Amino acid sequence: MTITTAHGTGTAFHEGLVHAYSANNYHPLPVVVARAEGAWVTDVEGRRFLDCLAGYSALNFGHGHPALVAAAHEQLDRVTLTSRAFGNDQLGPFCAELSALLGTQMVLPMNTGAEAVESGLKVARKWGYEVKGVPVNRARIVVAGGGFHGRTTTIVGFSTDPDARGGFGPFTPGFDIVAYGDTAALRAAITPDTVAVLIEPVQGEAGVVVPPAGYLAAVREICTADHVLFVADEVQSGLGRTGHLLASRGAGVEADVYLLGKALGGGIMPLSAVIASRDVLGVLQPGQHGSTFGGNPLACAVGRAVVRLMSDDGPGGMLAMARARGAVLAERLGALVGHGVDAVRCVGLWAGVDIDPRLGSGRDVSEALAERGVLVKDTHGSTIRFSPPLVITHAEIAMAVDALRQVLAELR
Ligand code: PLP
């Protein structure tokens, strides 16, 4: 058989191939990236764009961070995959260093964010049966409406987004959905069979929705009182995005289980993790859970370099950068409210911007911004999200917000 190699250049050529041969499950902006460095990407036409999405926070440290690339290169030449049938010399140090960074006891390494969530749900159910004493097959887990936790069949089964769940049933039972931010609803949903509450400390995909003050503390209190695990999905909010190691801790709250992904792999490897105490993660025994790629040495080597970056909590570290630059982003975006922007929600270097729907959709604004060299992505309806790499400069933030101001002025 002869395989014909596709030859061509240019945006239309690449979009044509994707349209013809890739499943049609995305509607990307018309930008085909060929190279990237720091906060900037260059497309196949040679145009440069400021990346204000950063792989939905997977690229918190920017494209090609030298320390992360060096760690990956070094590990590539040594060993990349062993499976968990054997040990490898990166897994133990990665788990120990990540546990030390977060002040917890155990790590279950997986690959994608959805896998971390699935694994967290399995662990919570097993904990419910073995530690809490819930009768077999009765475990329930409370989740929040408007949340986003990934795309597996179990996870979309408790999504409230019709696009995410429509056509994929039947779904896994055992989930109760309550309104995000509603403490009374949460309290009412807890039963003796409830084993966990799974929430995002800030709802990312929903448009950077920050819960009312005191909500996360109330979740903690309810979970403690009812012997229920507080599972914080920090896949998008964790590792610096909010100016804190963990968004929950930024709100002064400690969860029982943290789910990390995205930035944990430094934008180089898929790497996610369930992080918890021995009482919780200790319920897993050999053969009960696993993944061929989970804990592979290449991902763990990059993850260790990410942990080193995150350990610097000094003035030059990622957390300080996120806070300082987030303040600039919030101030500049805030000035647009009433000028084509209805509302801005900012936490750390993360912003949800509600565009006045009379001016156009979030998609219209994202396309117009791309034409001006700034990449963001719309989320629901007329909301766009800014989550630039934490290494973006003040001048680049000014450039991005100026571009938005010009786009809004043109649409008016
Ligand atoms: N959890 C949260 C909070 C997310 O934002 C996402 C992805 O956006 C996921 C889980 C799923 O991660 P992945 O796409 O790596 O499966």
C-alpha cells in the first residue's frame, strides 16, 4: 500500500485536511500554529499572535519554558516509558516532591484531567464503602451545576451542558447536582450515603465564575460535619493560575482531595494527579486502578521540573508574577465595563469577560481579536476568557486589552 503524504502550506490547506480527516468535534479559530515561544505563537503564514488562552491553562509557564524543555530533552534520551509493570526512577521522586509541595501524603499519577476526575470519583466511592461504611453500591457524589470536569461518559452524565451530554446516555447513576455557590442546596443534598462533594473552586469553562465569599469554607464545614470528602477539581485553577498554588488555598480552604492536570505536565506531556492523604488514597490496592501511561518517566521528569518552578514563592516566582500581572489585567479589563463589556470576573491572571451581547457573540469578538494578533476563546455565548501564560509581560497585557478595546469600538 502506498501512503500519500499530504503536501501543502497555508491555513486553508491545513484546515482542509483537518476538515476532511479529523472528527469534527472542535470549531477552532482560523489560526494554524507552527511554532511558539513564551507567550507568543507563530502560524503557518508567519503571523505572530499573543496567546492569551495558554492551552486552557496547560501552558501556565509559557510555550517552551527552558527549564521544562531541558528536563524533557534529558529524559527523552534516557527512558520514556516503562508502564507500571516495572518501576522507573522518576515516579517516586515526582510523587514525593509533589506531595511535599502541596503538604499532602500521596499521589496517584494519571494523564489527562478527565482521568484525574474519574480516578478521584473511584477513590471517593471506595473510601465511602471501606472507611465511611456506606452500604455497597449506594455511594452518592454531589456536584455543582455549570461545572466542567471533562468528557468521559460518567463525567458528562453529571454535566448540565446539553451539548456535552446530549446523545451520550445512558449515564452512570449516583450523582446529585446542586446550584454552584448555594450552600443551603448543598447541605440539603447530603445524605448518609454521600461520599464526596466534587467542585471547581472557580468554575473555569463556565466563564471564570468565582463563588460567593464564604462558599468554599461552607463546603469544607459541611463535608467535615457529615464525613464527606471535599474533592477540589483544580485541573484548571491549580498551579498558579489564581496567584496561588491551589485556588482553594487562596480562599483559605483545605480540601481532602485535589485533582491536578493541565499545567502539571508543563504543556509538554499530559500529566494529571489525584492528591490526598494516606487514609483516602490508601484504599487502592494492586489491580484496582491503573493506566499504561500514568506515571511514565518522561511525564514525571517534566512534572518534577514543574514542581521546582512552583516551589519558588519569592518575588520572581510564578505565583508572584500571576498576582502582579493579574492585578494589571483586572484593572485594564475593569476599565472596559460600560464600554462594550457588561462584567469582568478576575481572579489571579484569569478573567471571564462578558461582552455586551448586542455587539456580537464571544466567537465574533475572538475572531476579531485574532485578526489583531491576540488569541482568546469564547466560552458560553458572549463570554470570552483570558488565561495568558503567567510569564506574559505588563506591556503584552496592555496590548491584549487595547486590542479588545479597539474591537469593541469597531463593533459598536
Ligand atoms: N477539570 C477541569 C476543571 C477542567 O477545566 C478540565 C478541562 O478543561 C478538565 C477537568 C478535563 O481535563 P482534560 O481535558 O485534560 O481531560
